[in-house]
Amino acid sequence: MVLRARLALCAAAVLVLAGCTTSDSPGSSAPDGRANIVFVLVDDMDSGLVQYMPHLQQMQRDGVTFSDFTVTDSLCCPSRSSILTGKFPHNTGVFTNEPPDGGFGVFHERDERDTIGTELQQAGYRTGFLGKYLNGYQPRAPLGGDRPFVPPGWNEWAVAGNGYANYDYNLNVNGRVEHHGRRPEDYLTDVIAKRGNAFIRANAAEGTPFFLEVAPFVPHSPSTPAPRHKNAFPDLTAPRGPAFNEADRSDKPAWLRDLPPLSPEQIESADQKYRKRARSLLAVDDMLAGFQRTLAETGQAQRTHLVFASDNGFHLGEHALEAGKQTAFDTDVRVPLIATGPGVPSGVVVDRSVQNIDLRPTFAELAGLPPRPDLDGMSFAGLLRGGPPAADRDVALVEHHAPRNGPGDPDQQKNQEGIPPTYTSIRTPEGTYVEYATGEREYYDNRTDPDQLDNTYAQLPPDQRDRLHRTLTELAACRGNAECTAAAKAR
């Protein structure tokens, strides 16, 4: 396994001198065992875009990359709800971006009083949240009060509603609304980066452990780059992998099988979108570099974990689909997760299955808190430090409800025919299995068919079909760590 091979190398003394660290290294962890955490969560980033972020690539060399990190749904609001709560959508009640089965309103009523923010704040951490929260949240929304709403659990709050364009937005700063216009200094990614650095400096001066989530709106459309990056990558085109504009989709479900191939105009549009997406992430790369400089300058680098992830992936031409997400394909559900910090070995790739529900319990363990049995996720702090997983769970669950795509939904796709119907899916190291509400089924062998071109469900033996269905059914109903771990092992 990649992890074991890399760790064996890292154990050699010569490589320790070259940069590998362990939790026993002098000064490598917080004196009281409570590490700081800076969590940067971007919006709609597919894993292929990592190659255009040089500082993020340096983080890979300095830390750990999780190559099999998946989300509970390839849609903003359900994924972010799972991250904040450590629970699957069937336990948060957030399946889409809008009520009655999603959006900020549902999360506010059901889940908001028990999140990673409330948990760490109650444990004595200073907590901050900057950027994008949940779809439907608006800085001016009073929710029955006389001040702009700040959710529980956050000492520092600077969050926009419709900040996708990165200009001309309102920012709720600790209950006070600030309007930002179209000046270069109003560029939202840079604004929250500046606030993030100020948060780190203030809490470093106080000596209080802190947790900071910074959530830029990029590379979500319109993928606006910072002015300094507007001409970057002039010749970049969308990747033309084996799945790009897939011609033969006769084995696919009806929602995908009947789509026409991409036209030359659609392909050109995909290339333009890809360039903008890559450009928009350069400011995030600058943000990461800035956070690391500030941590070093304030003496916090050896007690702070810097974690980078995306809320979901993105397809751009694969399987003849125009720009979008929401499918069970790896392009949409398998996303970057990269981490550095005390006790984290250098240059390690972990190929064990990790899911976004596991972020909350991991952050809690890094903060020295005991595990919560009521959470669906489990900590991967052991893997982060170069050790074994907390439990052997190698099945990831994806739950998707077909959205209504109202006129105010920023995730409304141009081509509604390219949105899958409601489905539930599991992803294992061996394959991806999907059950649609229409009764259709898919299975892709991820070992022999990494581009997921051939749906081989019809060729599976009956006993394998039964095992896949049973595992999916049990996971989609599980509640709590023990039950969800047992369901994942049922296969």
C-alpha cells in the first residue's frame, strides 16, 4: 500500500533529516496537546486543479495527501452540512440547497447548535468562520432578530451570502453588515485572507488555541480571478481524458445515455471555464502561503495544522456532460484533501478511504477531545500522523436528492438534463455502485476502469449484487459511529 511504503521510507533517519517529522519531534505539537487548526475549504474544485497551485503542491511535499477522500454528496449545502456536523445527509436532513430538504433554513433548524464550531468553542478554543457558509444564508437575514444573524459556535464571523462573483457583496462581520464594491481591494478571497491572518495574529498573541475555517467561493462559477491573475494560463484547455465527450454511453442510465455529444461550441466553452477556474485558485494559493508565513512569524507553525479540501468535485466534459456536479462519478465525489502540521510526515500519500464526515471528529481529536459516539464519522488523526486508522472502514456513502434548482440557486446547471435523478451510492476500493430511484443500477470497477467508462452491473454475479445492495441499504440508514462502521464492514 502507498501509505506503508512511504512511511517505511520516512522512518529512515536520513529522510527524517530531509524533512519527515513525527509527533515525538521537539516542539512539534502544542504544549497542552491542543493544536491550532486552520481549515481552508474551497468550492467546486476537482482534484486535477491541484497542479496549478504551486503552494498547495508544496504542502503535499511537506505533509499528507489523502488520495481517496470523498464527499457525502456532490453539492454544496449537503456536503458542508456533513463537514460541520460529522453526519451523513440522512441524519442532518440536508440533501439539497433549498427547503424543504436542504439549504441554510433546514440546517439552522436541525443542526446548527451542534457543530465543530460549538464543540471546540465549548472546549476553550477561539473559533472563526470566514467566507461562504451554507446556501440560503444571507448577511442581512434577521431570522426573527434585530441584528444580522451569527450562528452559535463562532467567536469571529465574516461571511457573505451571494459572494460568488467575488465583488459587490455584503459581508456579515460579527453582526454588522459591510458592503464591498468592485475595487481591487474588495476581491473577496483576498478580503477573507486578510481577516484570516489577523485572526491568527490576535489569537497567537493571546496564547489561546484556535480553530479557523476559511471558505472562499472559488472556483465556483463565475470563477472570477483576482486582478493580478486575470491573464494567467492563456493556453490552458480542459483535460481531454478517456471520459471526455464519451461517445458510447449505451450502458449508462437514461438520464446520461440520451444526452447528445458535446458540440464544438460547448467544448470551447469548457476550455474557457477551465482557464477561469485555474486562475481563480491562484488567490487561494496566495492565501495558503500567507497563512503559513503568519503562523511562522507568530511562532504558531509547530502547533498548527493547515488543512485544505473542497466541498465537492466538478465535471467539465467528462461523459459528454457540460459543466456541473451532482453525479456519483469520481470527478464529482472524489476531491482534494491535503494537510500539514505537527506530527505529520512529509510527502506521504494515504490511499485509505476517508470521507468529509470524518473531518469533524478528526479536528476534535487534534484538539484533545474525546470521540463522540453519536457522530457518523470517525477520526483519521492516526492516518494524519502516519499511523493506523481508528477503524477499518473502506466504504464511502453518497446520498443525492434531485434538486429543484430554483432561480436563486447558484448551483443551477445550464443543462437540466445533465442532472441525475435521486440516487444512493457507495464507493469502495474495488468499485462504485449506484442505485437510482428510477430502478436503474450502475457498477464501475475502479481498479480496471478508473475513468468509469463501462457500467458492468449486468455482468455482476447475483451474490455480489446482493452484498452491494445490503451494504448500501445499511449505510443509508445508519446512525452513529459504531452502527455506521458496522454497516461499512457488512460487505
